Amino acid sequence: MRKIIHKLFWIWDFDKEEKWLNEMSAIGLQLVSVSFGRYDFDEGQPGEYIYRMEMLKHFSSHPESERYIRFMEETEAEHVGSLKNWVYFRKKAGNGEFDIYSDVDSRIKHLEKIRNLTGICLSVELICFLYYIFAMIFFHEHLFEVITVVMLVLLLLVILMWRGFMKLQKKIKNLQKDFSLHEK
């Protein structure tokens, strides 16, 4: 039986999304497709699959990404779905551990990709926020209420993006610190 769940995750909370997918698997709901905020599950054996997510450099339809997805499928990982450049894989739990990032360096690079994208979004939101401050001061006295609402929404987004950016930065620093401790 198919079950559809609508749920949103911030890009920097991909680990929470992955944990949630594995919790769903543990109760017997296996992800079969994904789209923005929508997860389609089929009933299956509890804990049948382990799910992993990865943010690729290009969209999943790009030839380089398609080659990578084929490579992952050769390792018995199944490509469940994609959302832009996010790909969702699963592997039978009975086949043992399933970890996309085999070393600390690859995990750090993955977090840096997500942090950099978050930083770009943060920069755009901040520029828009500053533009609206400028517009409110110099041009649109008659649209003050509308501009104020837009500015509040943008400010909220800037704060959320900053929080996400710093959260990713902290994860990267912790991994780098752990890596350097284990190297010595």
C-alpha cells in the first residue's frame, strides 16, 4: 500500500532527513520516490533498507551525475530518486553497512558543497534585504507597509540561512578537528 507524506527539511538538515527516512524504513515504510516536500513510501519489511542522500555537483540528469549514479548502482545501491542535484540511494540492510562517505575528507567536501550553496543563498537574501531597506528609505514611501512585510520575511530568511550556514561550518570544523586528532 502506498503512503504519501509531506514534510520539509532545510538543506543543512539533510542528516535529519536521512535519519527520518531510516526511521520510516525501521517501521516498514520504504521510500520509492521523492519530490519537493513529498515522500512516497510503499509498505515493506521493517528495516529492509538503509537510506543515504548525497548532493552532487550537477543535477542528476547531467552526464557526470548519471555516471556516478550508475557507479553507485554497481555497488548494490539503488537510486530511489532525485531532487535537482540531491540523490537518494538505498541499499538492502542485510548487505551490511551503507556509507557513501568512506573517509573524513569526502564527508568534509560534501558538507562544504552544502555550506557553499547555503552561503550563496544567504548572500542573495541579504542583498535583497539591503535593497528593500534602500528602496524603503529613498523611493517607496507609499508602499511602506508592503516593503516592511517583505523586509521582515527576508530578515527571517537571512537569520535562518545564517543559522544553517553556521551549523554546517561547525560540523566541518568538528570533522577537521577530529581528523587532525586521529592523524597525530
